[in-house]
Amino acid sequence: MSRAELPVAEFFEYLRRGEVPEPYLSVYQAEAEAFVAAFEDRSIAALGPAEVERYLEIHRRAGATERHLRNLAVVCEALLSFLSAPAAPRLPPQSPAEHRRHRRIPFLKEVEVLGVGVRRSSDLSLGGIYLETVTAFHDAEVLGVRFKLRDDDPLPVQVKARVAYQHEGLGVGLSFVDLSPADHARIEQLIDRW
């Protein structure tokens, strides 16, 4: 096992237990391993924000899109957050899956969190949405979110959503608070087609 494999493997076991959608785990793992491998001359403990910026600049010069650069930044910052924790981060006492009442589907779209900025979603259900973000929110905080179900939709879904759970440095699960009947029907139709 290489010097990068053990910490990265522990990081991804943490993600897997934390209910991060499976399709993203292999992508996150490959990106995290490539980041660590890019700085083989340094110990993993010595990696920090300067290395993340240098790594992003390498990809920027190679022609990476802004979206890819944002994704790389999220993965690298989440890995560093995990590695710098004094002890392995603790998962919520109960898995969010135990509380799920609605079927989730993969949903890779940009979501505007009003007053915060744009984040990327990874899955969607009638009950809520999961956003990839290193931003920490307060438990039960209510946020305004806006997103399109399809790129050509004339009107976005705009809803208030409560922070249901967080994976520190990775993302946040939001529960819809005031989803309109029309938006409920649109989301239900999207999920049924999946």
C-alpha cells in the first residue's frame, strides 16, 4: 500500500459510512489520490491550502473547466479537513438513511443558496436535496435555495430548506420546508422518469 493509500482509504470509508452517494465515491477517491500523488515529496500531514491552490493552478493551465476546478477544490479541501481532524470525524449518531422516506436520484446541478452562493447538488428527492459544500451551516438552519430541474426549464424551483444533517467538509443534507404543490409535482415527475 502506497503512502497515500491508507489515509485516502480511511477517508473514503468515512464517506461511504456517511451515505455519500456511491457514484461519487470512485471519482472522489481518484481525485484525492491524484492530489496526494502530485506532492510525493511532502508528507501527507504537510499538505495544506497552498498545495490545493498549486494543484488547482496545474489543472487550470491544463485547460480544466471552472466546474472541474470547483469539484477538485471540494475534494482536496475535504480530504485535508479529514486528515487534520484531531481524531477521526464522528458520523451522526443515526444515519440519515434511517430517516429517509423518499427515494433519491442522482442530481448533478448547480443550486443557488440564497445569500451564500452557488453549490453543486449530488442527489434529489421529494423530501430534500444534498449539496456538496465545505461551508458549515447551523443544524436546523433554514436556507433559501433555487435550482432548475432541467437546464431548459423556464422557471427554477425555489424553496426554503432546513439543514437536516452535515458531513463536515463534504456536504449538507437539506429537507424542503415549503415546497409548492407545482414544484412537488415537477420533482415527482422527474423522479418517476428516472
